Amino acid sequence: MTPIRVLAVASEVYPIVKTGGLADVAGALPAALQQHGVTTRTLVPGYPAVLNALASAETLLHWGEFYGGPIRVLAGTHDGLDLLALDAPHLYARPGNPYVGPDGRDWPDNGIRFAALSRVAAEIGRGAIASYVPDIVHAHDWQAGLAPAYLHYGGQPRPGTVMTVHNLAYQGQFSLDMLATFGLPGESYSLHGVEYYGTISLLKAGLQFADRITTVSPTYAQEIQSDEGGMGLGGLLRERSDVLSGILNGIDIAVWNPATDPDIAARFSAEQIAERAANKAALQRRFGLDPTPDAMLLGVISRLSWQKGLDLLLDNIPTLLGEGIQLALLGSGDRDLQDRYTELARDNPGRIAVVIGYDEALAHLIQAGSDALAVPSRFEPCGLTQLCALRYGAVPIVANVGGLADTVQGFDEAAVTGSAATGVKFAPVTSEALAHGLRTANLLFNDKVTWRRLQLAGMATDVSWHNRAGRYAALYRELAARA
């Protein structure tokens, strides 16, 4: 098997910097690819957390002036990851969130910050580091979207390029005035370039110029080619459908393993699933819920937003209370949703509990202790929480969209296909359909034999990266062979 060298470009990577599922993918995929003869180095911005994690890093490149200041490219390893960090203090030496300032607003120079990341990726792709010339540059989401454009306009030879869309809703739009600042030629500002409704879109740049486009589930790959699901980019994606594919995300099954998880109250496996009950009791204590083993405990781990359908769940609080279902929610996002959930928890002690924010250890306990996990997203490129839920025996209740449709076998459809059900799906994505899904789940929960069958089928589902990484490896090899 011919070795393939991949330079991945991502704005965050677990376990160092994480705001969402992109970090989980960037952190887990490289290890899975090793089994397929692919070595990955991941280029990330030199945020303070990244530089702290690479305390003994080696300097591979140095430029005195790059987008407003001096930069270095540092090489090091952390937690099994082979990393390249773009050390640019004028761009990344800022506390907190990678994308927004303390006021909650986007950093005003985000365009330059991530153009710099993409430009360095392109320079490395062209051999700026003599000892490391990648076969493939793999750009993740809009923050890396200019890398394929820089490589395209730089001429030949160049490595193959892959652009992965984790969420089409985030497109990296900036003013036309930034074209020269980004270092793009005038000819790039066109319908078949980086122009997007009078602006520059970094995501569109990647979609336009990458050799191959992937997204994180087959159903989402179809949805984004429609006018509605394409969010202004559907026409371009239809034009490039011959190079577009959907490859399901996986999860790191070493990190997400109920048999070894240090963050849960009682470790368990499918063979010892009865031990799981101790986690439900611990979760009820942690959230101040009534210690009622016979009440279905619904978990939610989510960004609180319209996309995630958390307003639909709010509409269904009367359904939850009427069905005797408890709710444990962990998340943050839209201020109005945060306030409304907090008020509901205050008004319904013992029944509804909310933690605003994100806590990785608590997320593990929710997966291990919830009876069911709700993901009522209006659209969902892949989703990772339902994969973790399957692994931990929490039955997913999901909207029949995107990666949720691809990864959960609904109870109703299983009866038709004859396959094993792993969860409950609802459609369309409305309050009424979600109410039906919640009532169906509660009915199944009270049929202990059927519920246990759902749990065990979910735990038997392959949610790992192994086979999915193989599809990326095949794609890389196809591109490398064309060089």
C-alpha cells in the first residue's frame, strides 16, 4: 500500500481547542487513517492553548512579515496528533473563543486570520518545508477554504486538494475590498471564482477550486444540492456533483467507550448493561432531578439554536411534563433560548434541569445516564451526539434529516425493512412531529423488552472511524494517482 501524506487544515482540533464537531473530526480522523497507510499532519492556528500544548515544538518556517506581522510554523505532537501550528501572535494570541471576542462578536480581522492559515497551507503544499511535501491538502470548513484557491492560482505542480463541508450554514463572507489583502488575483472575483452575492466567500472558494468535495453524510450531500438546503451554493454544488460525495463521520471509540470512560459513575458494556442504571441515578443527582428510575430521562447536549431545533423542544415542554419525562439539558447559544430554558428549569424543579455552557465530562455522564437523547435539528450535516448515544445505550430521538437519517434506524422504518431499530425518527421537523416522536419513545421506554432491544442494537452499531476513514484513504489515493 503506497503511503500517502496528507496536510489537514483546521481551525480547531480536539482535545486542544473545541467549539463543535469539527474539532472532534480533526482530532480523531488522523489516527484512523494510519491503518489505511495515510499519515496526517494537521495545520492549526497558534492559539494560546495550541502553543501551550506544543511547549517543545520545533520551528520549521519563519517569515518576518505575513499578513501584518512575523510568523513561525512550529512542529510538535500532542496526544498522538502530529501538528503544525501557525504561530502568529498578531492574529491568534487572544484569549477565549477562536472566532469571537469577549463581547460575543466575531473578531473583525477573521478574514485575515484564516486567509493566513490557508496561505501557509498552500505554501507547505508547494514545498515550503523541504522535508515535508504533502500529496494532499485537505481543507476543513470555511476557515481553510482559501487553501484550494491559493493552490489553484499558484499554477502547477501542486498537491491534490479536498474540501470538506462540516456545515454549509457557515460560509466565511467578507467584503470585496479584502480581495487584494487576501492576495487573490482580480480574475478570482467572478461567478466561477470567490465572488458570492457581492462579497468574497471563503467556503465558496474551497468548493469552487478543490479537486474533490466531501461532506459528512450521504443524505446531507444530497440536501445541499437543493436550492433550499444549498443556502445559496446549491447551484455550484449541483455543477460539481461529479466530485461531491458524502462520507459519514465517526467518533473516537477509545474516548467514547462506556467500558473505560473515567467521567461516568459506573462503567458498563452491552453484556453488563444493567450497570448503566447507576449512571442515571448519578445524572439525576447531578442535575437535581427527582430520583425516579421509572421516569424516562431525556438528555440534550447541543448548541441552543434554530438549526438545532431547540425551540421545537421548548414547544414540547407540556408534552414532556404530561408524559412524565424528565429533561437534562447541557448547552449554550441563543440568549433567548438560554433564558427560556433556565426559566423552565426554575419553574419545574425535579423535572427539568439545565446547565448553560459546555462541560466535556458532563456530556459523557449525560450520554451514559440518559434513557434517550433528543436531536431535533432542522438540518444536521452529520451529528456526533447521536453516535455517542448509540455507543452508550441512550436511544436517539432524531429528526429525519442529514446524517441523523443515515445513522439512526427508526423504529417505524425497521418494521418495514426488517433491520434492527436503534432509535426513533420523526418528520417533518415540526413541533407536532417531535411531540409524536417523544410520545412514541416514552411508550417504547415502558416496554422494557423492546427498549432493551433498541439499546443493544444501538450499542452494536459501528460508529467508529475505521471504515469511514477507508473511504477518505481511497479518495486521497485516487487524487495522488492523478498527479
